[in-house]
Amino acid sequence: MNSTLPAEFLWGAATSPHQIEGNNIASDWWALENGDHPVVPERSGDGVDSYHRYPEDMALLAGAGLNAYRFGIEWARIEPERGQVSRAALAHYRRMIDTALESGLTPVLTLHHFTGPRWFAGLGGWTNMHAVGHFARFVSTVSPILGDVPWICTINEPNMVATMAGAQRAVPDAEAVRAFATGALPDPDPEAARILVEAHHIATEILKAETDAAVGWSVAQQSFVAAPGCEDQLAQANRLWEDPYLEAARDDDFIGTQAYTSRLVGPDGPIPHPEDPGNTLTGWAYRPDALGIAIRHAWQVTGGTPILVTENGIATDDDARRIAYTGAALDHLRQTIAEGIDVRGYLHWSALDNYEWGHWRPTFGLIGVDRATFARSPKPSLAWLGQVARANTLPTAEYWENQPC
Ligand code: BGC
């Protein structure tokens, strides 16, 4: 059965500052990408110059029919040196919020999306016991420009941030970043996990006092499923990778679900994606059902915190495949709503083809970008998603299968 959604359902696309803005030179990632011995194959450089071209990006999203845009505030621009606040950067992000509102896009703001100031990383990043205080100061600094922002995500994918922190503790920065860029990740660091949860809770307190926003954070979900007889290993994998971060959101206004693919858990834990010609450009299995698995898991572990899909998408250079994947994922979303789960919106990753943490090749965007001229080329998937947004109905899978491409 088709499912008509509430009028305030968010239909949008998502980005992060470092992946699109360009020249994020005071950040820890910039330091790792540049210098005499860059540790990732490709640099972010000018990004896709969205720092300057955000009005055009937002106009394309709104013009297609979307009603929301998730973007981030870059801490390294707000506080490029410890304790030194850039008023110009604050004004820039306030202009972005105003532009979104004027374009009819509900802004969903992320305050930390993997990158931070270089000075923060120099102090040990999220493994330093003073990290909470530094982050709280940053949140207090930005909260005056966030008063009328309806949705704020404090930290993106704290479980991946804890994984990076674990890698950094075990090996030099360069090796940790290489591991992140190749997907060969160690387990999340438990101490960093504790610090991140505390930082999230303190940030939430500040934001609830200073703004009218619904506040939450977003978790990277692997949509683990058990191989036959491996239910205990499945529970263990969820315990290690997702559940502490979902449990920390029990009292939040929302939990951000981020799912791309599903992984099998065998006798020795999560199994790497087997090589397959159908895998996406990031090497992940093509699994649109991952979204439904992730939503149900988040709903169950949080005990019913409202869900906002803050990321879902596919790295492909075949836009028809992006539409097929997203249509199928939306059908799984429809089923979770039919089961009674409170889902508040769907934000596709990503608005633009962007810098995928060390690589430019995996393209997730609804909008292509010429990296020499920065010219934007909306793909058919943008018009397609905009049409779904305008209808504000989740049709069944059969409907999408019968649509002409
Ligand atoms: C991150 C994004 C990333 C996307 C695709 C998520 O883990 O939040 O920054 O580009 O997945 O890999």
C-alpha cells in the first residue's frame, strides 16, 4: 500500500563541510592530505567550492522539490587557533542558514563531521580528557547563530570517530588515516567512545538551553545480519559498533540513521564484503534493504527515539542505478513506517559529488560537478527524488519498477 507522509516530513540531501567546501586549511585532515608526504591518495583541495557556491547548490535542491538540506559548520574555520574565534566564519554559516530558510529548505546542521581544528588533533583529539570542554566551548560559540535552526546533529558518526581515535592511538596518524581511507578499520576505542558520549550530552544541554532545535546525533550503521547460528556474534558486533551510541540517544529528540550496505556476521565477527561485480564504487555490497534493517535496530535499541535518516545513498557513476537503489531503499523505509516506527525524514547522501575521504572516484551525488570549472550538472536522480518529495508519498516497490527511466 502507498503511504502518505505528514506534511512536515523532511525530504532532502546531505553534505559535510570538508567534503565540499574546499581549502579547509586549519583542519586536521588538511594537514594529513598535504605536506611532503600526504597520507591519502588524493587531496580535497578546492573541494567543489561549495564554500562560495552554496546559494547555487541550495537553489538546485529546492528547485527540484526537496524541502531540507543537511550541511555542517566547520569547527576549524570557527576556531582556527585555540580560543581564537573567527567572526567572519560565524557570519558565513549564518548566511548559509538564512539562504536555506529563504529557499524553503529546512536546515539540518551538523556540528562535527569527522574533521576538527589541527590544534585540537594536536592535543590528542577525542582521546584527550579535555576534549569535552573544548567541544562544549565550540558549541557555545556557535549556538547564538543557531537559535532558529530546527534540527541539529551534534556529532556525525561518533562510532567512526571512535574508530579513527582507536587507530590513532595504536599507530601513527598516517597509518590511521590510510586505514580509514581504505576501509580497513580497527575496533572503536572505548575511551574515545566515552568521551564522545559525554561531549554529545553536554552539547545537547547547551543547545537545548540556547536554541529551539531538535537535537540528536547520527550513527554509522552497518545493518549487521547473522550468518546461520551466529546470533551471539551478531549481538557482540552491534554491542561494539553501534549500540552504545544508540543507547546514548535514548533521551534525544531524534537519532540520525546512516545506512548504505549490510554486512554478514560470522563465527569470527563481521565479514568483509566479498568481491562482487555488483559492489558499489566504495566496494560495498549493493544492499538497499540496509536502510530498513538500520531503522529497526535504531528504534529497538533507543527504545523509540524518533528517527531521521540523515544519510543513505550509493557510490556509482550509473545514475539509473542510484535511482533504482534509492527507490528500493525508500520501499524499505515505507515498510518501517507501516510497522509503526516514527521516521521524520529522509536525507540522501549526497547532494553533490564530493571528496570521499582520500578519493574523488566514488561519486555519491545527485549533482555532478566539473572540478575544473565547478559547473554543476544535476543528475536525473535529483529530479526523481524531488518528484518523490513533492508527492510526499512512499509508493510500493512495484510502482518504481514500472517507471520509465
Ligand atoms: C559519512 C560521509 C561519507 C559517507 C560515504 C558516511 O560514513 O558520514 O562523510 O562520505 O558515509 O562513505
